[in-house]
Amino acid sequence: MGLYKTLPTTIQEVDVIIAGGGTAGCIVAARLAEADPQLSVLLIENGQDNYQSPQVIHPALFRSHLIPGSRTCLQYKSCELKQLAGRSLIAPSGGLLGGGSSMNGLLYTRAQRCDYDSWNTKGWSSDDLLPCLKKFETYHGPGSNDRHGVEGPLEISRGSYRGKPLEEDFVAAMKAVGFPETDDLQDLETANAVAHSWAYISPEGRRQDTAHNYLHPKLRDGKHPNLHVLAETQVVRVLLDNEKRASGVEYRENPDYQTDTTKQQKRAIKARKLVVLSAGTIGTPSILERSGIGNIDSLTKANVKPLHSLPGVGNNYQDHQLLLSFYKAAVPPSDTLDHIFMDPQKIPELLSTNSSKLSWNGFDASAKVRPTKSEIDNLGPHFREAWNKDFGSNQNKPLVSMLLYSGILGNPAGFPPEPHFTVGSYAAYPHSRGYVHITGPGIDDPLDYNPGYLADPGDFDLKTHIWAYKKHREVARRMPSCGGEVVSKHPQFPPGSKAALTTLGDESGAVTDIEYSPEDDQAIEQWVRENVGVCWHFLGTCKMAPPEEMGVVNDKLDMHGLRGLKVADMSIAPKMVSANTQSTALMIGEKAADIIIKELGLAEK
């Protein structure tokens, strides 16, 4: 099996090096290895192997990756942000083989057609990308086979266990506040509707990650000796020759896993044909800048010799910005995932019995929603102007994505030991932009990371979150299984406020919309600034666009002005997509593999 922690001395050169064994990187490596048995492929992954790890294969355990001290999650700390009440944020990213696909929440959501069309790039329209979006899917849900794949490596189902009451109540409550139910919310077009959720989970209840479903089968079938995976290894930089061609990479063994300091010296391996960076929205621009590729001023400030000017590297950072509100759940403990995480001693028993509860990710329903005309007007003239420009003429563009999680989506500390549920939302197309840059030439030097949340002029993002939070409450109050708000986890409204409700309705059971005063809105604004967080959906730091538009790669994923160097991860997305980003990351992996296979002349083989 070609999976190593230390590269054999017999391997000094390969045809293709892929730096980063995440969601897209595993696809690229597997597709290239199967395209030509004579093509030697080396995938280098910062983290550990994920093969048959219980916390990977069982969807219910995904939150275990996020605990303090996790060895499977990279945690990037931002600068302090004045507009977020002086907080710094932690951006979690996949830190093991399979990347985010091995540790995320598994929710199956897809972008809208207009999202990909807005990229305005040859070969990357929604029509161009639909075959790639279908290629990785074996979809077991409702909808047309024209929109969904039926014979791909990743199964999409509802697993083998669901907590029904909250799911049914959430869908009914969304309908009650004006959003109709649809069978297929992920058909690339439908918006302003709610649906029961599907997930990257097999019908038998196993996570569908790209390491287990693309890579591991080829490492174990004895038919792909050309495929090599080097785990627990950090890529320091790309090596360029005198003609600005990527000739290989410099790497070291990851000291977080391999403690023998004699093995942590930097080493190099050559690439005869191509180097592909797939280290993610934060990792890829960091490798590039350590390689002397990026904005000249940023490189000079970090004491790195500039070798190639590409000002867009590390800029255009975008994320959806996550907002969560918490509620008591009037359901049995077995109908939420809290009973597992409030009492983790139960996990060994669930594993030993192969409990079907382990197949449940807790994300049971989701929606893509838009405000009404009157709600838009109430958000002010700047919001109305921005809405008319970006959304008004396109009924398929949601302002917000909403979701139900059957449990506490976050740290359970401070919650009483009883069932809860979470209503979450994120801004589908945030206006805020951030950046990530290195501060020194070494891989251990800290990053200058600013996600830029709520920094947009005119506060479009802030007003989006305020509107979304109000919808959270109206939906939750119409759920019979809601036992009330967790008051400490909501805005602190002024005394006497009509918004400071803890009851769900009047004596007749009727529920009317909450009235908010300007002072109430100020309380919500402060709460948003204190609570909005990272959504895991960051992209854009090596965007696909012309150089004059601060682009970093072209439509073939080649870096502008360089040879033999491509990028294949979410960093290449020039604009945000209105969905969890796994589907887009998978598509980028398939698209990148197709491009490379054709360029290397392997399609004929």
C-alpha cells in the first residue's frame, strides 16, 4: 500500500505532486492515478490518515473534531475585530486525509445556477459544470436524474436514523411563516422554500468522504502502484526553476504527529510534469507566499524574496458568517444528539452495538429564503439599493440559508442537561471581504488573518443577520416541540420590551409576530456582533479571474505567469455560492482532474 508517513528513499521524483489531501485533492489524485497506471502521483497531506476512524465514518460524531486540542482539525486564529466586539475568531479546517469531507456536518446543499454563471469564466458556467456536479453523486433523494448523479462514488441519502418531531415541526413552521415546502431544494434553481435535508451519508449510515470513497480503494486494490500518499507531512513551499516553472515542493514531517526532530528537516521532491496546490482557502495562499509568489509588499514585509508578482494571492477572502440561536426541545432525549454529547461515556456503547443513531448528523431540514418587499423596505434605503442591484431581478437568489440542527450546535457548556435544538442561518452572499497573509518565511510563523466579517460599508451583512435572527424566533415559536428560548443565548432586550418573550403564544395557542422597537434592534445588533461566527465556507483567496481583476489562476487553473503550477480547491472560487461549499469543492476536484487528464493527453488512454 502506497501510504506513508516517511517517503521511501526510492521515491525522489514523480510526475504529479498534489499538495493537500483534502476534499478536492483526494479526487484529483485518485482520478489521475486511474487515468494512467504509468503516471506517478504523490499526494501530500498535512494531517493523519483517516481510514476507518470511528469519529470519521460515523456522522453523529462530527462535532468531536471541534473540541479543544483536536488532532484532526486545523484551527486558524484571526486578528481581533473591532466590529465583532473586539473578538478574534477561530476558523476550523480539515486537518486529516479527506479534509473537510472527513469532518464536516455532511449536509447536502448545492449552489444555484446563477452562482456559477456569475463567475463569468469560460468552461465554468452552470451548464459546463453540471456533469461534474453529477459525476461524484449517487443520489437517493427526490428530483430529476437530469439534475442529480446516480452512479458516482459518493452516496447521498438520509442515513438510517432521524429524530422526527423537530424536523417535521421545523418544516411546518417555515411554511407557516411563508416559505413553501419543496421536494428538491438542491436542483440548482429553487429558492424561497424549505425542505427535509439529505446528507453525504450512505443508506447504511456511513460518512461519504473523498478519502474513503476515492483514494483508499485504489491504495488497497493492488492495481495502482503509481499512487502514493504521504501523510503527516507539511508542504513548506513550491520550488520554481529559472524559467518560473514549478519543479517540485519542499516539505517537512509534521511535528504535531512525528516528534523525532531528526526527521523534521526540510526535504525536496521533484515533479516532472505538474504541481497542484489543494491546501484550502487559508493553506494554499500561505504556501504560495512562502514560495515568493504574491503581492510584493506582503512578501517583503514577511522577509520572503519575491519571485513572482501576483497581488491577488491571499485577498478576496469570503465566508458565509454563521449565526445560531438556541431553544429548549420538548422531545425525548433520543430525538436530539445532545444525549450523546452531554454524556460522552455513551459513545463506546453506541460504537460496540453499531447503533443506528451514529448515522445521524442532526441537520434535518434546511431552507433558502428571501425577505418580503415590506421587510426589505424596513431594512433601510442602503439595503434596498443593494437588494435591487444584487437580488431583485433574480428570484432564484436567496438572501439567507437557514437550517435546523437537532441538538446544541456548539459548545454545550452552560446549557442545562435537557434536550435542545438550534436554528442557524448564514448570509448567502455576504458583502464583507477579508484576507490572509504570512508574517514570516517559516511554516510556523503566525498568519495575518482577517476574515473581515461585518466590515462592509452600509452594513448590508449586519442587517441581513438581524432579519435572519427575527426569522429564527418566528419559526421556533411556531414549533410545537419548542419548549422556549435559552434566554442567556439570545439578545438582552431592554426592560419592558415586547420582544423579550419567553412564551410561544397566547392562551388560545395563536402565535403573532414579535414587535421590535429601535432599541430592540440595537440589542439584536450588539448580539450579532458578539455572536456571529465562522461558517467553514471560506473561499476566494486565489480567485479564478484575469490578472487585472486581481485574479490568481485562469480557467485551466494555471497560475498566471507561471508554468506547471495549478490550484484546485475552494480558494479559486471568485464569488460566493449560496450553499454549504462541499458540493462546490467536490465539483472543483472533478473539474480539475478532467482538465489535467486532457492536458496530459490521458483522455485517449
